Amino acid sequence: MDTFASLMHGFSVALEPSKLLFALVGVFLGTAVGVLPGIGPALTVALLLPVTFKLDPAGSMIMFAGIYYGGMYGGSTTAILINAPGESASLATALEGSKMAKAGRGGPALATAAIGSFVAGTIATLGLAFLAPWLVDIAVKFGPWDYFGLMILAFVTVSATFGDSPLRGLTSLAIGVTLGLVGIDKLTGQARLTFGVPELLDGVEVTTLAVGLFAVGEALYVASKRFRDPEEIVPIKGSLWMTKEDWKRSWAPWLRGTAFGFPIGALPAGGAEVPTFLSYSTERKLCKYPGEFGNGAIEGVAGPEAANNASAAGTLVPLLTLGLPTSATAAIMLAGFQQYGLNPGPLLFAERPDLVWGLIASLFIANAMLVIINLPLIGLWVRLLAIPQPWLYAGILVFAAMGTLAVKASVVELSMLFVFGFLGFLMRRYDYPVAPMVVGLILGPMAEAQLRRALQISLGDPMILLENPGSAILLGLAFIGLIAPFVMSGLNRFKASED
């Protein structure tokens, strides 16, 4: 009952006209920057920090949260329409969403993304309000060995799911993990794989790799097929809205995606990438129409988008209760709290309940604003596909370059963008999945840090990974997931030889 009363107090704060204006500005800015490849909510919040220094703290934090939610949704728009994810968390959405758009079903793909984001965001925000204490207890009990087991399971799941060959998926993953090693070793301070290039000391930017592989790689691949095997994009076919069958196939993935996104987003070292790819893998296995996956299955859009937005609310659990940011945007929001002299944590709930509960209540309002704003715009977004292909993909290359330079203004960074783009083109040409490479870059450094921490605690004994039940179960599941595709392939060849 105390939580309910606090939430009602939060709504009284969030529904003030000035706070509603902050929320509206936030979701508009978030959606706009989410649509632009390479420019995400973290960069936008960082740019606005100096501007909001003298503004109302509660209003500023509400605007930052609106940018976070809007950015998570906006990244799905270009991911679906032109296979250029605005955010790394939209990578899984791009896999099926872009296929749906090319088949003339961009409208239903955008609709299931918008409605799924609303459903997941609402449920996850309720979880943030009512379940935060229990989830924090679980997160605190997780040891580094458990996080390492979770990362390995994510590696195997992603590698085995994408593409027709698990070996090609593992190869792509290995390249991504290797790229994750570039930069300064946080334990020894030594430079690794930088080859004397100072710009590489900070490591490879996730946005540079993601935009290069997906946006630039896609543009080069489409250009290479323009005269030999032109790909026809159908701008609009049938209704812009979801059919009864689409609703039937979307509601369960929305709920499952929420179940993945919220708890994993609430875990330190969680983030949105892990649950979105786990959701995609799950929907691929559970789908009643497995032949559609890889060709535009609506479940592959509904589940990851729900997981994406649910993880945004989950990320705020450790931020508000422990002061622990688990994503780039959460880290910038932490800096925003600190610029007002506020320290997120249990004491903040007692010292500034109006700010904390006003922020939580504003998430419900921002969620509703997003779906109200974006559903009517589906027709406008779909018209992007009517733009002539040369103009469209030239624009993608320009925005990709602008987004990369906005993150890090460097000739080396721009060169890396087009090197990764050419690599993405080659991988498409020879049927290697590109998503595992991005996952390897994102999760590789996390897995390395957790493994080192576990080994430091155990004084170098690797058996600690198997002696702890949580990590042992996760590693066991990862081993089964790794060998299962090869065993099934061997059995299929054996049966074929007998026949």
C-alpha cells in the first residue's frame, strides 16, 4: 500500500504542466535521435546536460527518462524500414523487421513495435515500482561467476541462432570478441591490439561497428546487386495496421520479451542487447511458422522490441536503488543526478521521494505519449521506402558518417566505419551472420571483466565457475546449446545416408 500511495504522489508531480512538457520534449527528442543511425539516447542526454544545469532537477530527469524511452523506440524505425538500427539494442529487430518492410509489410512491423513497446514499457514500469526491492536482492546476490555464465550462454545462443551454420556464427562472434580486446587492458594498463594508433586506445565504438556492419554494409550490398540481381522493395502492400492474425501472433512474444527484458535489464552487466537477442532466439524456436524466420516473421519484431523497452525500465532499478548504471544512458543519467548534488540509492527514496516517484510515474506518461505520437506516423515512416534506392542509401551513408563523427570526431573512426561496412558487405556476400560480431564486441569485455574478477576471488582457481550452482547451470546450458546443432546435423546426415 505504501508503494501505491508513493506512486499516486508521483503522478501528482508528473502531471504538472511543466513536467508534462519536459516529458513531451524528451520523447520527441528521443524518437528523433533514435531514428538517426549512430546517434543514440546516451549522446543526446550528454549534450543536454550542460543546457539543463539551471533547470528544475525533477523536470530534467523526467526529460532524460523520456529521451531514453523514445530512443529505445526510435531505433526500431530505421531498423525496420532500411535495416539501419539507430541503437545497438535494435539489432535483433532489424533482422526480421527489414524483411517485413521489403515484403511490403513495414506498417504492421512498425505497429507491433510501437504497441509491443507500450505493453512492455507499462508492465516493466509497474515492475520498477512494485518489484524493485526483490529484484535488487537477486542482483546483489549474483556473483561474477554467474555473470560470466550468463554472458557465455548469450554468446552460444546468438551464435547458434543466426545464420544457417553454427560454425559461421561462432566465427562472426570470435571476430567481435577479438575487436572487444582492442584498447587499454583495465587490469594491467597495457595497450592491446592498437598497433600504435592512439585513437584505438579507447577501444572500438559499438555504434561504429553496428552502423558500419548494418547501415554501410547493407548499402554496399544493395548497390552490388543493383544491376545483377536488383532487390525489389514494395513500399506498401495491404493495410498499414496489424491484422487479426498479426495480433494473435504478437501478444505472446510481447509478454515473453517483457519477461526477458525487465529482469536482465535490472542486472548489473545486463543491458538491452542480451534480452533482445535471447528473445529473438526464443521466438525462433517457438514460432509455429519456422520457415518465415529470416524472411520476415512478425514474432521476430514483437519479442525483441518488447524486450528492448522492458530493459529500459529494468535499467532504472539498479540506477535508482543502488546508484549502479548498467547502460551508457544510465551512466549519463547518473551524471545528471550528480550535477544537482543528488546520489541515487536507498537514501534518495527517503530524501527526495517527489523526484524519484515523479520520475517513475512519468515513465507511464512517456510510454503513452510514445504510442500516441508514433502510431499515426506509421504511414509517414513507411513512405521512406518510396524514396528511390540510390537516394535512400546515399542518405543512409551520409547519416552513418555524421552519426559516427558526432560520437567521436576522428578520421580513424570514419575509416573504421567504412572498413566495417566493407566487412559487412563481404559477410552478406558469403552468408556469414553479422549480429554475433556486434554481440561479441558488446559482451566480450563484460565477460572478460567478470571472469577476471571471479579468478581473483578464487586466487586463480577456474573450478569456481563449476562449484557455484548458478554459473554451473548457465555454463551447462551453454554447452548443450553449443553441441546441439552439431549433433542434430550429424544425425540428419546419418539418416540421409541410411535412406
